[in-house]
Amino acid sequence: MDAGTDSNERKEQAVAGAGKDRMAGALELVMWSVSLVGLLFVTIGSSYTELATNVILGPRFPHSGTLLAYYCIYVFLMAVNGALESFVHAVASHGYIVKLAWQMTLASGIFAAASTLAL
């Protein structure tokens, strides 16, 4: 009886290991894709924003190109964050998601209090 149970446990572990490998491969593919598109966007976007804003807006807004270049970097970072966060929510257990929700609520409260005090 123990041999059959041991065999079933080994099969379950092999299936779980294969699932983890498949999830790791999916995460790698998603992060590679997000990074490729995001870095292309950052490279082209931040290089030509100054020219584009000068052509479109003229000299009225001299620093708008710099701000838009920083926004390109911000969008890339938010895309990476979103991809990682969605992966965590897809593979994590319910208990871990609840724990993360409480931690994020606490962090938001601390941030709100700190920003109120900073004013």
C-alpha cells in the first residue's frame, strides 16, 4: 500500500514540477515581450519627444519634451509592474492574495498619512 501511495506522490510532484516549469516559461515570455516593446517605446519615445513637442506646440512649452520623455519611462515601468502583478495573482493561493491585499492597504494608509503630514 505504501508503494502505491509513494508512486502517486511522485507523480503529483512531477506534475506540479512540470506546471511550475510551464508557468516560469510563460512568465519569461511575457516579461521578454513587455520588455522588448517597452524598451523600444522608451528608446524611440524619449529620444523624439523634444522634437515632436517643438513641432506640435512650438516654443511655448520648453520643457514639455523632457516631461513626456520621463512619462515614456514611467509607462514602461507600469507595464512591467502590471505583468508581474497579474502573474502573481494568477499563480498565488487565495491566502497569499488576502495577505497581499492587507499589506497593500497598510502601505496605502502609510502613504496617505505621510503625504498629509508632508503638506
